[in-house]
Amino acid sequence: MEVKLGEIGTWVGGRDFTPNGMISSVRKGYERYLNKYIYVKKGGIGGLSMVLASYMVLSYVWSFDHIKHDRMRKYH
């Protein structure tokens, strides 16, 4: 999170793009999410609402073709 604009190329070059590296980075991100929003002493609704909102957006994207075709139809 502390990468400057001029250092983006070297930062991306230093990342591990192998399948194990990608799985490891997803696991780290998931752990950071859990530690920040779920495993807290005084938890709020923030973490769960983000999961619910992302699920709603994802389900809308998956069903967009069906919604688009229904919108174009004329009902007589």
C-alpha cells in the first residue's frame, strides 16, 4: 500500500505470478480481510455488509444477460 507511482514497474516485476504465488496472495488477502473485519473484539456490520454487497453485485453481473433480454421484449 505504500508503493509510489514511479516504483510500480519494479513492484509488479517483483511479484510471484506462478500458480502457487497467486494462491498465496489470495490467501494473504483473505487472511487480512478476516483479521480486519471479522476477527475483532468489537465487530460491526461492516465486514458482513461488504460480503453481502459483493454477492449482490456478482449475482447481478451473472444474470445481466437475462435481465437485458427481458428489458428489450414487448409484452402485448
